[in-house]
Amino acid sequence: MGNKLDILHDYQETVAKIAELDDVCMRISNSKRGRHLLSAYDEKKRDVEEEREQLEIILEAMNAAED
């Protein structure tokens, strides 16, 4: 397991990636040609959200251990 700053950095990256995937999904859903790609991007977003949740759990545990 990495240190807290590494995990926090990874968490922030997942938050940014989710925002990016949300934007891509929005643009795809608004186009007629890209609708078939939407499910693939939705799956990527779910994977990144799961990673973010795991990192959040780790950060909360680290914060609790510091207290």
C-alpha cells in the first residue's frame, strides 16, 4: 500500500477521470453516430467509480488511524 499522499493523488485522479468520462458520455449521447460507444464509456466510468470508492475507504481508514 502506498503512502497517504500517493493514495490521495490517485483518488484525485479518479475524480478527474470520472468528470472526463461524464463529459465524453454526454457528448456521445448527444450524437447519433456515437450511441453504440456509450455503453463502453459507461462501463469505464463504473470501473473508475469503483476504484475511487476503494481509495476513499483507504483514505478514511488512514485518517481514522491518525486520530
